[in-house]
Amino acid sequence: MNILISNDDGVFAPGILAAKQAVEDLANVYVVAPDVNNSSVGRRLTLFKHLKLESCKLEDGSSAYSVSGSPADSVVVGANYVMDKKPDLVITGINQGVNISCDITSSGTVCAALEAVSLGIPAIAASLFVDPKTAYKQDENGEWYVDYDFTLAKKVLHDLVLKIKNKGFPDGVDLFNLNVPSNYESEDVAITHLSHKMLDKNVIDNTHEEKSEIFNYPLDENQESDDLIMIVSDLVKEYEEGSDGYALISEKRPSLTPLNANMTYQDMNHW
């Protein structure tokens, strides 16, 4: 079995190494990912423009490739250029953040998996929902850092790939969207559907007192705050039972959502 692994957090993000470690005993693994963070770029493709492809080493010393493009670019380059033949499976992630609901169409992680499906390759998009209450810690110098605990995510991803290796994908399923909480109450995986949305989005300007700290992030060169606005978001708190958000956030257990890339609604006779 040959597996291509990519992500949207960048080739040196800890999640991509965790994904490789999760499945390297099951397959030949190739890592091709963006050279820098490309979160929330959706399925952006870089067409008829030059891309830089460089070999590099991951933290464990294993080989990988970086691409000066998007997550979807990396999947295309990996499957059609780096590898001698198309992979049997593409894994994107493990993303450092949540990817649930119909908002997944903006996710670089999930859309890279969708790009794989368009190439005729089944895929898994994997994400770690980091609980800020337990993940943010301080070192001996008092500096804050994020403790990404991929232990359960790696276990669930390994078991999922093993089942796919032995049984294949279910009929009608093109890709799985896997979300695992870092602060979990159950290891049992829930088979879920997409919830309506993940983020409440608003637009603010420099008059917004409640979010003034966010708005006053360092400005780009030659920018003035007087004529700027910013889109900000808050994670939805309540989800319908049976949805990915309900399993992940309300029940604090892994969520596995089977998806089909063809979004056509089939039955229009009643309309």
C-alpha cells in the first residue's frame, strides 16, 4: 500500500509527522506538503505558475518534499509527479485545529482530500481539536506553548487506515473527515453527519471595543487602521445530536464523517 500525506499547516508542522508515524507500519509513506502554513485556503490551485519543489527532512530524519503552493497543489504534485504511480490513499493532516460542519469547504485540509478524490484517489482528512483549557501550558521560563497531544488521533487514524487496507472504503464514500479531541472523555468513534456550521462570522473595525485587542494585531506595511475592517469568527457552541460538532464538542469523542464529493441533490420531483 502506498500512502501520500499532505496538510495545510506546512511540511514542518508536528501534525504531519504524527500522521506519518500513525500509518508508516501499514504502507509506504510519501510526504508532500506546502512549504508554509496555508490554512483556510480551500481548494485553491496554482495553475500555469511556477512552483518550487524542494526535498527536506522531517524532525525524525525522514524524507519529505515542500511545495511553494497550496494544499491542493501539494496533492497534485505528490500524486502526479513525486510518486512513481498514484497512491492508494491520501491522508491530509493531522490538522492542528477543528474541521467540522458545512464550513469544511474553506478548509485547506479537507479540500486537499477533495483534490485527491478528483484524481481518483480515496482520502482521509484528519484534524485534532485542541482544547485551549488543557493544551496551553507554560515552560520553566514562563513562556506559553501549545501541547499538541496526538496520541488518540494517531491511534484512531491507524485503526481507520488498517480497516480501509483490509476492507476498502464503503460503497458511495469518497473520503472520511476525522476529528479527534485532545481533551476527550471517550475513545469510541462516532459516525456522524456534517453539522450546519462551525463558525459564527462577523466583521469589525477599529471602533469595536470588545474585540479591539484582536483588531489591533500588527498592521502590514503602509496600512492605517482607520480604513481597515476584519472578519472574525467564534466557534459555534451548540450542535444537533448525531452531527460531527455534537460528537466532538458536546460528547468530547472522535467524529468520523463519511463524505461524497458529488454534492448533487438527487430527488427534485417534489419541487
